[in-house]
Amino acid sequence: MFKLSVSVGIALLALIGLSWALTGWQPPVVMAEQVPDGPVAPAAPLTLPQPWLSDDDVVDAPYDNPPAPIVDGLISPGEYAGAGKVTFPGYGGDDKVFFKHDGSNLYFAFG
């Protein structure tokens, strides 16, 4: 397993180096800005509106008593029954994300 990880890492580094060489990649040029003589006011922070729990785009992770999902890389039938679900478009069709919590852990499943 270790040899495979090292081999994959070396192959990725070689691929990145080759792509930089073929595209003529150059680091961005950094220019110094002229600083005004007086004090400079900091930029105003960007703020987003606070979501309300009743909004359509707010998702809830339902509380679920045991049994908690088994973290084994598989989604067993009924394991995420009653879980919250978000569906969004993907390349091969719609992707689903299931989520629920047991009071101490938050579980996600991508299916």
C-alpha cells in the first residue's frame, strides 16, 4: 500500500510538472502598490444575510436514535432512512447527500 501511494504521488508530481512545462506556466508578477500618505480605512467586511430556519435553502440534520450509521464506506439499506437529503445536479445525473446526527456525531453519506 505504501509503495502504491508513493508511486501515485510521484506520477502526480510528474504530471503537474509536465503540464506546467507544456503550457508555458510562469509565476504571477507581483507589483507593489503605492501607499497613500494618510491613514487607510479598512475595507468593509462582506456580510451575508442570516438564514432563517424556515427558509427553503436551510437543511436540517434530523436526530436519530441508535442504531447510528456504520462508517464502512457502504450505504446499507435503511441505514439513512429518515435522514435529511439534498439533491443537486452532477455530471452523471443527480447526486444525493444524506445527513443525520445521533446527538454527538454528524453523519454524511454521498450516494
